[in-house]
Amino acid sequence: MNKLQGEADFRHDAAPCTGVLLVNLGTPDEPTTASVRDYLAEFLWDPRVVEMARPLWWLALHGIILRLRPAKVARAYQSIWTDEGSPLLSISKHLAGALQQHFSRAEGERIEVELAMRYGRPSIEQALNALRAKGMRRLLVVPLYPQYSSTTTATVFDEVARVLGQWRRVPGLRFIQNYHDRPAYIRALANSIREHWQQQGQAGRLMMSFHGIPERYCRAGDPYYCECIKTARLLADELDLNEDQWQLTFQSRFGREPWLQPYTDHTLKEWAAQGIKRVDVVCPGFSADCLETLEEISEQNRDLFLAAGGEAFHYIPALNDRPDHVAALAELIESQLQGWTETTPPGEEPAERLARAQALGARQ
């Protein structure tokens, strides 16, 4: 039996807080083959990400994939790496910082925001320990995946549960499952697209590209496909687009089995063959720009479309730390905290609470 972790830093006069744990997918520490190999080994071994018999998958992962793929992926990361490091991590940090500023200005119970990566660093365990050290008594987990999938959102739940399973004092827990149809999220997406059109003009076709998953996951009950469709439909309605002006597609497939379709790269080739010369691409399923948007879409798929006969390809950035994205997430968090956060009742000032506890034998 594992020994439960105690709270040696607990004080009776410490003001409790509500912790908000933002979680994004993750990133290697460096754009090197060794760092990418470590990251992929953690990511691809998750049984929710790859649903395959473990012995067979272990042989494929360690015998083939982790021998061949890391060098190629490292080169892709090198093409998007910035002075701040990984775009996904640096953007997510800015987003978490903006949310912390928002809640620091709010009245009521103290709310502390911490960022974690599901794979890589800072880990969920590191972020939860940081929140515990700040006096967290209630925890709201916010996976930064607008559309729910067992391959993303559920893996966050798994890891949070694993970490909390080692704690002696478990906080109150709430978990945001999705926000794919929240009006503020849809409006923020529409705002970003309209701003692009104001600066660059509107292309003949708008592509909404979402990360793909194997078709069999959806047949088994994963709601991801339906939630992507709803996001796309609501966004098209908000932009007042007709059916000929936009299309939903899926990117980033891996392996040989069928993934959700239509595929982004195949569709771009088809559009170019049909004489469509200019396209705009937005990725509504990504809260922050990352390898899949900056390299796969804005580089690989741009080159593919232009080589097939297209003339102009514009990638519209993810919402990142835009003020309307921060506001949308703050609204989402506040709605989930309704009726849960507390203020200190009369007679429960920290110093008085400590005095009563010490009178009963407590040390601090």
C-alpha cells in the first residue's frame, strides 16, 4: 500500500483558496531528438491515446516508432521554436497569467491559477502540489480542450485522480468536461476570423480543421466528432456563412487505420484541383498554437495547397491569450464556481482559528 502524503505545511491560520488547474497537452523541453523521444514515450504510452493491446503496442512503440519518429518531429519543433521556448508552453503561460490577473482583481475568496501540461513539464503533479502549498481546499480542473475526447480530456481526469489518490486530504473537486458550444468561446473564434478578414480580405473558402482521432473511438462512444460538428456549425452561423463558404476537416492522423474524415490535407488538394485559389484555415479545437497548427497547418499544408495549384493560404492563429479568449475562459470558470467558493464567516478569522486550534493542542 502506498503511503499517503501528509500536509506538513498546513497552518490553521492560513487562508484557504480555490485552485484552478489549467491543463494543456504538453511539449518536449527542447527541440532535440532525445527530448522529443522522452515526450513521445510518455504521450503515446497513454492507453487512452492509443487503444491497443499493451504488449503489442510496447513492441511497436519501442521497437519502431521511438527509433524513427523523434528525429523527424524534433526537426518540426525546431522550425517553430521561439526565444521563449515551445510556443504551446509559452502561450499557455501567458494565458494562465492573464487569468490569474483577472481573478486577483475579483472580490471574494482567493482563487489561484496554476498551469500544467498533461505530458511533459510542468506536470499535473507539480501544479497540484503548488496549489496545495497555497492552501487549496477546492479544485476546479480546466482542460484546455474545447471538445471532449477520451484521448485528451479524460486523460487529464486520470492523472488528476492518480495524484489526488496519494493525498491524505483531498480537496473538493469539480471538472470541466467541455466548452465547445459556449457562446463566449464561439464569439471569440468569430472575432479572430473577422479581424483576419478585415486585414487580409476574405478567402473563397474557410476551412475549420480539428485534430483527428480514429473512427473506431467514436463508434465506441467518444462524443468528439459530434462536438466538433456543433462547434463548426455554431461558428459558421455566427459568421453568417452559407454551406459553400466553409467546411470542417480533420488533421494529424497517425497510422494506417481510418481516422475521422474528411482529411485536411486531402481536402486542400481537392480544393486546389477544383480551382479554389485562396483559402483561410482556422483550428477551433486548439486553445493555443502548437506544432499541429504552426508547423503542420501553416507550413506543411500551406506548401501542399500551393504546390497543388492554390495561390494564397492564410492560417488564422488560435485564440491564444487574446483578451476575448481570456474573458471566455474566465466566464466559464466563474460559472463553474457558482455556489462553491466561500467567504470567511463571522468568528472565523485566521488568527482566532489558530488560537482555538492551539488551545486544543495543535502546533500551528
